[in-house]
Amino acid sequence: MFAAAVIVFREVLEAAIVIGIIAAATRSVPARGRWLAAGLLAGLAGSALVAVFADAIGAMASGLGQELFNAGVLGIAVLMLAWHNIWMSSHGAALAAEARTVGGDIRDGRRSLSILLVVVGLAVLREGSETVLFLTGIAASEGSGSGPMLLGGLVGILAGAAVGYGLYAGLLRVPMRWFFGATGLLVLLLAAGMASQAALFLIQAALLPSLAAPLWDTSALLPVNSVLGMLLHSLVGYDPRPAGMQIVFYILALAAIAGGMGLANRPRRANLRKGTA
Amino acid sequence: MKRFLFLLTAISTGALAADPEFLLVIRDHRFQPAELTVPAGTRVKLRIENQDAAAEEFESYTLHREKIVPGKGSALIFIGPLSPGRYPFFGEFHEKTAEGVIIAK
């Protein structure tokens, strides 16, 4: 039972952290709860579908379908997170100043939310399908002895959700002055970590060269199966044995999104300066 | 996008032809062979055949690989190029029995 709880916890944690950050980042947008719930439900439904068709997906692209699928899901999530962060750089200050503004801003806020709904759905989809495969495998093979294992799975899900909620509650305590900066930074690092993971899947499928693998090895110092290692892996993409290509993807994503945020922010700053002069 | 995927597939099938292939079988939540020797310094193709009904997740920290192998299904994983040494792996879903090591020489 304990083993099952740990396995499911590991799978759920990553999605829970994504949802926790996004729920906090969208705190000032009206009706976000419904959007997040819709993303979660769509992700769960998708997980079941992906689990059922795991064989077919895996067999696609001469046996490399799973890698292409995962890299694709991660790639879309990175684009959505990038879009959100860049959009927030130009509108975030207004949203923070007056949480309930006139129609236009709310409509814009909704558009940004629908993007984040997709990210939530994708995060649940990727981790959820593996959890479904694991749990149905137990139910199928252990027969009547599967009860405690499935109970362990439930414990794992609850523990993962608790971490996500803790992160969310903690972020809400950040003073408003730093709040959008903090969530923006978390989303930025989340996206960079996902880009690095996408690179790893493409390396595993032999579609990308690894360039120096591993580039360094900190697994003795901070193993990725330790609690802190797992948390940092989900939060900022920590990898104890990264391939050079993963670092290239990480830095490219980081630079591209930060650059976009800087550009989106510039006109507003210029206007402010003009206004005070 | 389709053309891009096609290109990727074309590149990968080109790579498939060149890399030496090795077979791992999962039966009763155990890997056979439990010790597999592969050449060092070149990329290697690993085919994993799961004869059990339950899905398994092939995982190795040192190889830096993780992949689901569906029940009664098979999966393909590229590893390396490895420097000579021992690289333990395990099945995450049945960690107690599903263990093995890849030896690169």
C-alpha cells in the first residue's frame, strides 16, 4: 500500500504544483474556479482515454509515439505559459490595481484563463494517464488483493493535492506588491523546466542529439527521488543528470519568455514616464 | 506541422537502421535478462516486450530514461552513448521484483 501511495504521489505531484501556481496566478480574474475545474475534468477524461489507447499511441511513429506525444503536450504547455506571462506583463498591473474593471479587461482576462485551462488540462493529462495505467494494472493483476494498493493510490492522490494546495495557499500570502512578480517568475521557471523535459523525450526518441550526457551529475548531492528533489523537479525543472540539449532548451525558453515579457512591459513603462513628466 | 512530424519520423527511421538493437522481456514482473551487456560509446536501441497483463514503467536514474510499457505490449527506447560502467534500471510499477542492470563495455 505504501509503495502504491508513493508511486501515485510522484505522478500527481507535478500536476498539483502546476494547478497550485496557476490557481494563484489567476486569483484576481473572476470565475476562475469554474475554468480550473473544467481544465481538471477535461484532463481526467483525457487521461482515461490516453490510458485506454496507450498501446496505439506507443506504436505510432515506429514505436516512438509516447515520446512524441509527451514532447508535444509539454511543448503546447510551454507556449501557453509563455503567452500567459507575456500577456500578464502588459495587463497584470491593471488587473492588480483594480480587480474588477470594465468589460474589456474582463474579456481579456477570460481569454488568458482559457489558455491556462488548457495548461491545467495538459498537466493532468500527462501525469494522469500514467496513474490510470498503474492503478488499472493493479486492479487487473492482483485481483482481490488489490484493495489496499488502490487505497494507497488514493492516499497518494490526496497527498499530492495537499502539496499543490499548500503551494497555492502560501502564494496567496505573498504581499500584493510582489505577488505578480512571484507568480510570473514561478510560471517562467515552470515553462523552462517543461521545455527541458520535452527535450529529454526527443533525445529518448533519438530525434535530438543529447550533446554531452550527462552534462553534470548532482544525483549524490540531491537525488531526484528525494522529497526536495521531486519538488524542485516539478517547480523549476531540477534534473540531477541533465543532457546538454536539455540545458539548451531550458535557457532558450527562459530567454525567449523573459524577452517577450520585457518587450510587452516596455510601452507601458514609457507611457508612465511620459505621464509623470 | 504534419510535414515537420514526417521529417522527424524520417530522421528517426534513419537512426533506427544504424543503432544496434537489444531485447528485454518483462515476465511475472521481472526483466529477462536481468543483466544486459551493450557496447559503450554508441547509441543503443532497446526493445522492451511486456508479456504481463499489467503495464510497467521502465525507469533508470543513471540512464536518465523513463517509459511506459503497456501490458501485453512493447516499447522502444534509445539509450547512450554510454561510457563503460553499470547502469541499474527497474520497473517503477513493480519495484520489488523488476530489477536489472545494463553493462556498457
